[in-house]
Amino acid sequence: MSGRLDHVKAMPKPGIQILSETPGTGPELGRGDRVRVRYDVRLNRGDVLANDREEVLTVGDRETVAGFWYGLEGMRSGGSRRFKASPHLCYRDEELAGIPRNAVLCFDIKSVEIVTD
């Protein structure tokens, strides 16, 4: 992935830190679009929570934490992005198996594409 951020207009939401991005050439993702996403998730300290996971999801649904969707905002189909999401956009002070309270999550969106089937 490219480390250049010249093309990034603005941070999608407070609490999202974009680390790197390779822009896609397809249409911009929109709320309600079905997308196929391949990604990794880890804690800020490096512990892996999900490795090379692929799912088909609906943009903006409540199947995953808000930080995941906010980090995808502005992406185009075919792109990739690495970003960090603050605890208030993830699990806050809730402790889950393998995820401590107030954890910063790091997402590596390896690919995203709009599904039209």
C-alpha cells in the first residue's frame, strides 16, 4: 500500500486515523451498498483479532463496530486502506474475549468492492 495521503480530502470522522491508502478506481461506497471486504483487524499493541477475513456486508448496517464503517467512508471500489479507530467508535469500556477495555483497533482493508448480484 502507498503511504501517500495527498488525495485524502479529510478524515472521515473524529476518532479515525488513516495510516495509508491506495485509492480505488470504481464507484464510491454508499450507505446501503453491498460490499465484499477482505481485511485484518488487530489491537494497537499488535495482537491479531482477525486475519485475512472476507465478508459481504451492507455499508452502514450494525453488523460491525461504527469505526469499521467510518473508516471506509470515502473509499472507492477497488481501493485499500489502513486506519485506526478510537475506542468510542469500537467497544468503548466493554471488555470482550481478546479485546481489553478502551482498545484502539487497527484495520487493514486489503480490498473492497461493490457487489451487484
